Amino acid sequence: MDRIGALHVLGQTRGVARLAHVRRHEPVRSTRGSAESMPPPFQTPSWSCIVSHAAMADDANEDREAAFNRGLEAYRAGCHFDAYDIWTQVYQDEQNETNRRFLQAIIQVTNAMHKVRHNAELRGSVHLLERALIKLDALPDVHGGIDLATFRDATRTCLAEIKRLLSLAQKNLEDAFIPPLKSVGAGPVLEPRVSPPSKDPETLFQNALDAYAAERFYDAHELWEDFRRTRPEADPARELVKGLILVATAMHKLHRAKSPSGAAQLLELALDQLRDAPDGTSGFDMKALIAEVSRVHVDIEALEASGAEGPIEARYIPAIRRRSE
């Protein structure tokens, strides 16, 4: 069952969910040897794994750092949907961009674990883990009191294992492959959002262009993702933005992760998307944009072949400008 389906079921059982909300920290009493008292899968003494979005909303005034820690408890208990729901609300109210990146990363890993462990949706989890790793690569080894170096490495190992399972048409991911969230210090210092982010499509698009020009490739990627969600399926701007997202991700791979091979592969995918966008989409000369991305693609392939090391020059960044700029 996906998140929407889960929320639908939970909405139908609101009374049960509210009871769970009141009692979720109450220990689960069991009698050793009694089959009737055995907790269901993923139930622990402090988590019953049936906390609903509506119930969580009742805690609107709860301290956000405490909410983050409740998400940690849920994640470690295997209650991935609960952790996802709690952290999503913390993320939506967060102002600090580094904290938002951190929260997005753990949310995406958590969502992936829910998909693969509860719904056996391995392909969807692969995409989520790949996106999470882009964010984790841009974060320090420790953030928010969490050992992200270990979490990052474990996420890569988990991704490789899920891909292996897919190749064998298997679905069962062992517990040992779930990336651990180990606390090594105080939790994150969260900053509440003063005003909601702009949902105006043109503002989102321009902010993404500005972020890209400033070489904030991760931010550009996220802003273009937000823009894409505002557009209807038939809008050709969606194809353009899919290509731009891949370009931004490629630049992150090249200039932050120092991976020419990964960047070259992403630019090849980006070119396929850009070629599907009609000329003039969002004010772009598509022929010129494709030529610019192609130029950098060729240069990066040459860079990869040469095995050159050291700082990567700015000429390996495709210029992304509208006709009027």
C-alpha cells in the first residue's frame, strides 16, 4: 500500500488512530509464551506503528526538536511510515536549507524502507535512495547529531542490495541492510519557517536559475522539482525541467562528488529530455541549450578518459540562460 492508500485507510479508522496517538508511548505488555500477547511485526514497547497524519496534526504546538526525536524512535522501531509522516511535517516548517536537505535525505530513505519492507516496491525505493544520496553527499559526516557518514555508506550498500534483489526477481530485504541512524551528539537546531515558500511557478523557475548560476546545484535541482510539480502533465515545460534537473544533478556529481563518469551519464539522459521540449519552452532557445549541454558532455567524457585529478574548471558547467538573458 502506498502513502496515499495508507492515509485513506487511516482516515477511515480515525478513532483507532486517535487512540493510538494517545497511547503510542505506552508500553506493550506481553506475557512470555502467550501467542495472543505477541506484538505484531514492527511493534515495539514504545511504538505501535499506527500513528496517523491526522493524529500527528493534533501536536501542532509540540516542540519540533522533540518531534524529530519521535521520528528517530519510530525509524529505529521499524515504523517507517510513522517516521516519514512526522519528519515530513518537521521539514515543511523548517527554514534552514541545510536542515531541510538533511531532513529530505532521511525522509527519502525512510520512504524507501517503507516501500521495500511493507509494500515490496523495490523499483520505487531505488529512485528514492538515489535521490537521497545526492543530498547526503552534500552534507557533512555529522549533522543534527546523526552519524551521516555511516548512514550514507549504509544507504549505498542498501541500494546495491536492492538492485541485486531486483536482478534476481526477489523482494525480501534483510534487516541488516536498513541504514542505521546513529546518534553521536545533540539533535538538530531547527529554525521555524517565518513565511511559506513561494509556490508561484515563475518565481520557482527563476530561483532555480539563480541557484544554478551561483553553482548551488542541489538547490537548483530541488527548486526545479518544485516547479515541475506545479505544471500539468501535458505542459512541455515538464520535459524541459526534467532535463534541467538532470543537468543540475550532473553538475553536483562532477563538482561536489568529483565523479566525471556519473556526470557524463546524467548529461546523456538530460539531452534525451531536452530534445523532447519544443523550441521556445519557458523562453529557451532549445537548439542553443542542447548544443551547450552537448559541448560539456563531450568535454566531460574526455575528462573522464584522461583520468585528470584536481579542481574542475568552470567551463565544465553548461550555461543555462533564456533568450532574453
